[in-house]
Amino acid sequence: MALRINDELPNLTVTTDLGEVTLHDWIDDSWAILFSHPKDFTPVCTTEFGAVAQLAAEWEKRGTKVMGISVDGVEEHKQWKGDIEKTSGATAAFPIIADEDMAVSKALDMLPADAYLPDGRTAADSASVRSVFIVAPNKKVQLMMTYPMSVGRNFAEVLRALDALQATYETPIATPANWTVGQDVIVALSLNDEQAKEKFGEVNVVLPYLRTTKMPA
């Protein structure tokens, strides 16, 4: 069955280079980001995992845990982290799942149920394992992004999306195109004008269905 936004993240027990964890216990009361790649020791993903390592302070500031996913094994992950740290100049302290049986990739609907890894495989054999999942403290998937192998992921956008998700989480607002922290937000249509003013104070009615207000504290 396909994984959709607002579905609960499968509570899998996984092996990582930092030990065995159960996903829901690992997330606990935090936000979480799971990001996958097709194979260790590949060029684009080395730069991507380096970018994630460089953003360690940003993830921590937002109460967010990060975890990689790969179809390679624990020893490959440990060795690969040396390359990641060498090229990025940052410590890759986050765990990477060793998804050798592809159970996680299939549960997250990144690979078909009948997918398998042939002998002498290359990154192309697991090419669709290249996604980002942002998960809320309630363990539900809030956002999914999937990229082709030729395009490196923009983790500045992942960070921006995380900010927007946290700003709107369990709050009747949305964010407009290209929104960044501090800019005005959109009042949800679930509130009428009177309710919106009572909750947020000043409301700017641009159109009957487009009302903006200052970002709530």
C-alpha cells in the first residue's frame, strides 16, 4: 500500500551503524527526518550527507532528529562516513539504516514489493531509494520529497519546509509560496473572519479566501 502524507510512519525495528533502534522510540517526542540514497560511496549522495552533517546545529535548534537510509551494510556505512566527513568538514553523527533486505525501502514505498538487489549491483539497481520524509512528533508523515539520481537534494529547502511544518503544526494557518520564518502566514479557511481576528489579532483580507496575518509567536 502506498505511503501518503498523514499516514503513520511504520514502526520498524532497524539496524543502523550506531546500533539497533525502533523508529517510534527513536523519534520519541521530536520531529524527525529520514533521507535515503541508493548506495554508499556514490558522489552526489556524499555531498548530500555532508550537507546534512553541516546542518547539525540547525536540526538541533528545531528539535529534529535525522537518520539516513541505505541498502548497504553497517560496515560500509562506517567506512563511507569517513569520506563524508573528509569532504564536508563536519561530523556525520546521525545514524544510517542498513536496509540490506530493503524492508524499510519497501515499507516506505520507495521500491516495489518485488524489488531485489542483484549480485554486483550498482546504484541504478536501487535508484528510487532517494527520498526525504519529515515526520511530526505524533509519528505521522508530514512531507515527502523524491529526487532523481542526477539531482542533488536542496537541504536548505528541506530546512525551510521543516520550519513551515513546525509553524503550521496543529495551528490553523498555512504558509504562502517561498515563505521563510518571520514572514506573514495565511489564515486557514476553517476560521471565519471574526474567529481569525479573535485568534490572531490583525488580519489582512487580500481576497475572501486569502487572508494573511503575522506569524504567531
